[in-house]
Amino acid sequence: LLALLVWTAGAVAQMAAPAAAPVAASAGADIIKIRKMTPVKEKTPVFRTAVASQTSAKQPDWWRVVVEFETAPDWIDELEFTYYAYIEDQSNRGAPVMYRGTVTYVNVAKGRHLSDMFLHPNTIARMGLVKQIAVVVKAKGAVVATESTAQRPNWWDGFPPVDGVLMNRAQTPFAAVDFDMYEAIKSSAVGR
């Protein structure tokens, strides 16, 4: 499994710590509570079809972070989850890289839910292991919950984010796996 490692150099050393307890903005505590954030490795799912000409490929490991959360209102129009994954790029002498990915869920009913975000196997093979992770949850533009593997608040703000590498479930082969266990993802608006 991908381990969250303790860092030893400079400002990065201040970030390392065991997983911190969930922190929610005072207004957010009435809306959402993050119960758990877990990084895991997952093999690419295999789907069987009736098409005979499929080729067989290896099943590499994806990096995935899963957030378990609970909502209190009967309905929430939208919840925006912004994930941060910090890596020390092994292909570039340990240069810091902060990946950022956002997923917005719509029509979220009261109860327990799951959210997740992924890194492609090639990203992990090239860059190395994820060292720190965080998630910031917003409702109507206001932060309602955060969770991080570091003690230092907002440590992710100290790095320029790289967008477009972290992927939500709909952008991966996991989109159809346990489909009903996840909330509906807001589609990107396409202008005409």
C-alpha cells in the first residue's frame, strides 16, 4: 500500500504528522462531517464483454484516495470536493509537485456518502508515492469541511497546483464500479 511518509526537510517537515482529526468550519459542521480519508492502491478493473477481438493488458495499480462523509440537510444542491496530492518527483531530483483535482456532486441527500479521486498508474510510476493529501469541501462557495494528513493548516497553499492530473471517478475505468455507492458528478458545461 502507498504509505504516507514523514518528511524531514525544511517546511515540508512541518507538514508531516499522523492523520489529523477532521476540521470543519463552524457553519459547515451543520452540513457535512468527514469521517475518514484513506489512500489505497487499486488494480484496474476488468470488464468482460462478448467482443472476441479484445486484447489483454496488464492490470497496473492506480492511486486512489477515498473520503467517507456524512451530510445533515435533507438535500444539498452541490458539494465541491477539491483534492490535493503532494509528491516529491523522483524523476526530477525530488522536486515538489502539488496535484489538484476538483469534483462536484449534485443533489446530495442526507446520509453517509463516499467521494474519491485517482492518479493514473503512469503518474505514480514516473513521479513516485504520494507523500501528503488533503481535501477541502465547499457548499455554495464556502468551506464547510477539510481533512488532511498533516497538522499544519492549509499546507497545500504553499505550492503551485498542477491541475488536470488528479482524476475523478467518471474519468477512470472505475466509473461503473459500485456506481450506486457514489453521488452524481456534475457534468462540465460545454458552451455553444
